[in-house]
Amino acid sequence: RLVAVESQTARLAEVGLFEDCEKLLLDGETDASEAATTMIKVACQWPSGLKAAMAASERLISSLGQMPEVMRIRALSLFIELGRTSEEAFKALQEKGAYRHVLGSFLTDDLLLKLNAVELMDSLGSYPAGQDFLCEEGIPERLAAELVQPSCDSSVRICVVGLLASIMLRAPRISQKLLASREDPLPATMATFIDSRDHSERLCALNAWAKASISPAGLQFFLAWPEFLQFSLAAVAAGQHEGCSGA
């Protein structure tokens, strides 16, 4: 409650509360870590709180390499949530490389690390500043390349297809790169998903189709692919609740 008041936030920053929050963030107790994250996020609404949060984040970034995986995921999650809270915070954290660390934790050959980072990538791609970051040169193509990796399981593919769909919705120009041919990783994966018995995969393909078709390039691509349209319309017409909701 104290950080909800600007004057109290400044005072708490002076006495080192945010340094204590750093320690709690890396504490073994999940409840303590969540409480510390919430306090830091709320404090960011004030200039003094934002300054203290950025200082704490910079220290966390510098020590990411020495953190156990669970603690590292918590720190990366904090950076994502701070970026959601404040555009200024997102810009500052981006300049310090925080979101490159998030991306790097996902673009790895280690399947366990990749699976741990799926939720982080979903969170990063769920708000405009994060989507803009993912639209940067080369990132959409790197994400699409993940779809053909042998270590990429269904949950990872669903995450990547969803992210790329959001990226195309945010930056329609990228549709031309990701949808150059039916054999490219994204459309090939969507074609597999739309004909899947798995509801999550089919919904993912339908949502991606809808988002991609917003752009002229995406719409033209799918209109010229009658087999995909046939499967998509069949999924919608099937009367199944999941398919209709996805459409």
C-alpha cells in the first residue's frame, strides 16, 4: 500500500526497500517473489519508483548468467511486466538488452529451457511494445525457423504460430516475408494444424489465419490456397464449440 503513494515510494527507495525486493524476487518462496514483483510494478507509476526499479533491473540483468534457471525466469518475467506497465520502462530495459535475454532463452536448442520460456514469449507478445520489439529486423524469421526444428514440440509451435500471427497483425508488412510460399515454415505449420485432431492446434491455425488475412498480402496468399480455405471452412462448419469460437 505504501508504494501506492508517491511520497512514500520516494522514501522507501531512499531506505533501500527495492534492494530488499531484489532479494525477495530471488527467494525460494514463490509467494515472497510474487509480492516483491507486485510492489516493484506498482511503484513504477511514480518517477522515484521507476528510477529505483530500473536500477534494480540493471543489477538483475548483470547477474542473469549466474542465476539458477527458476530465478532467471522470474527476473525475465519481471522485465516483461515492467515493460507492460510503462513505455519508459520498456524502452530503458530494451536498451539494456533485457528483452534480448528473453528471446535468447527461447531460441535455444535446450528443449527444457525453451519450454520454460514459452510463457515468457507469450507475455512479451501480448502488448504493443513487446510486439514492436518482436517485429524488429530478423526476429520474425528466426521465430519462424523454430517451427522446423526437431526439438520443437506442439506447445512450442503453438506459441510461435500465435506470436507470428500477432506480429503480422501489428506489422502487416511482415506477412510478405513469412508467407512467401506454402512450403515456408509458418504456412506449412498452419496447414498441419488446421487438419489436426488437436483442438488447440486447430484453434491456433484458425486464429493465425484470421490475423494474417487482415493484411492485403496475407488475404491474397490464403485466397490463392483453396485447400487451406477448405480445411478452415470445414473446421468452422463442423459445429464444434472450439472451432466456432476460434473462427
